[in-house]
Amino acid sequence: MGEIEPGNADAIAALVQLLKTSEDIFVRWIAVSSLGKIGKDSQEAIDALVAIIKSSDRNLLRKEAIDSLVKIQSDHPVAIAALVKLMQYADDEDTRREAAESLSKIDPVNPEAISALSSLLRISYDEFTCRQAADSLGKIDPNNSEAIKTLIRLIHLSQDKDIRFLAAESLGEVGKNNPAAIATIIRLIQSSRDKDTFKQAIKSLGKIGRGNRDAIATLLGLLGSIEDETTRAQIADSLLELLQDRQMMPIVSALRDSFLYKTAVPDIASYKLIWYCAQRLPYSEFHQAWYFRPLPVEPESNRQPDDLFDENEIELKVTETPQIDKQQ
């Protein structure tokens, strides 16, 4: 019944009646789930889900009712209160994480949810729970410093590669334009030996570092040394997100050298960046960037990312790339 057109009054009434009469847990779960799909703005559906949340002693059914209620009315006080209670009193970390994840779907800047997630960050010793709480907190309260600090701490201190991956992913969602978040992701790119975390960090940097010179320099350096095509494609995509118009002329000059020398591998990623800049720069500026910057006497390969920018130009150099374990 969840495939029926949302708002269908007859279908909603039938599902509510099913909840009142059936004792089969599977049937009730299907009815609750279906109400979440078709019961938008239906007071009858809301009342039925609230009744389940308040009365059911089946955690699975109650959790599904909470999720459905959040879908129907994201700021419903009963749903929020139930999720907060689950986070505070649940005996297992899985339930706490699920409740924290559900809170990320409510309306932004809800004081009760923000307070509960902040409290969970302080009391939980489980890294996965902390990561989920920080992720949810950052989504409902953008640029929340406590959420960003937690994710940064997990990236720096966790020995679990999955945690580092997830924290990098979350930081890419909630750390936009935050200098500490950008610096952390850059360091992760430079140090990670796990190929999945490495790629995720590149992706996250593109989301949070628009216009940041260190971020652009780091990815340009990688473009000069990474040969894996899928990774180069991600680097190019992230650079497209980072670049501002005023930064395109020096980028063109830097990429030009990759076509003239063996210091980099000109390929689809490089062509994509050049074409992107060519489409956005006036012809005179592109021509100047391509032809009038003096050619280097010889390739340089030892400068680090922080050295790649000066006030007037950007040069593409080969930077040291972390040795990524291909087996992981």
C-alpha cells in the first residue's frame, strides 16, 4: 500500500484500521511503514503513529513508527521526544545511532534535538555513535563547532579506518568553509594509506573548501603525481567545485605545463579542467594564461602543497603522494 498515491484518504484509513485490529507484528510494521510513505499531512496517520510510539513495547515497531512520523511531520514533538529518549536510555549503541540518524531528518535548529545530540557526544565512548551524532548535529545545526570538533578528533585519533572514512565523509557535509575542517582533510589526504579514505577525503575537500588556496594547491599537486584514472577523475571533479573565477588563469598556466613536460600526466582529468576554465574565462585572459607566462627552464618537483601558491600564480608540481595499500 506504500505505492499508493500519497494522501489517499481511503488507503490511510485502511492502514489505521489494520493497526487497530491486527496483532501480527509483521503486518503492523508494514502498515506503519506504509503510513510514512502516503500519510503526509494526514492527522489520522499522525495520531495512529503517535499512539504506536507511546504504547508499543516492540522496539522495532516503535522505531519504524518514529521514522514514519518524522517523514510525515519532521518537527512533530512526540517524534523528537521519543528519539531523544531512545538516545538517552537505549541499552545498545545500534539503537542510539539509529535514533541519532533519525534526528538528522527533522527540521533544522531544533533546540531539544541539538541539546540531546550534544549530550550524546559528551557521554558516548563508541566512535561510531559519536560519528553519527556529530553528523546529525552538523546537519540540523550547520557549522556547529562541537560536531566539527568531534569529527576532527575522530580523524586525528581513531585507529579504525572505517571511522576515519565516515568522519571524513561527514566533515564534507557539515564543515563547509571551516578552516580547521579544511586543514584536517588536507592532512588526511597527505597521510592516509587507505585508498577509500584517500578518495573520500578528496571528495570532501571539494565540498567544503571552495576558493581555499591550500585546498586547490593540494589537489593540483596530486593531479601531477596520481596515475589512477578514477582517482584523477575525482580530483578533477573536486577542483571544479573549488575553483573561483579569479583563480582560473593561474590554473590554466599550471595545467599548460603538464601538457608540455613529463611532470604530470595529461589525460581526461586535465582536459576537463582546461575546458572548464576555457568556457568561463574571456578569450583574452585564457590566451594570456596559456601563452604569455614564461616557460620554466626545467621542471621542479620538490615543492610541497603549501608552497604551490604565491600572490600572482599557481604552478602545478609533483608532491609526495601517500603510499596507499591497494589490498585494503
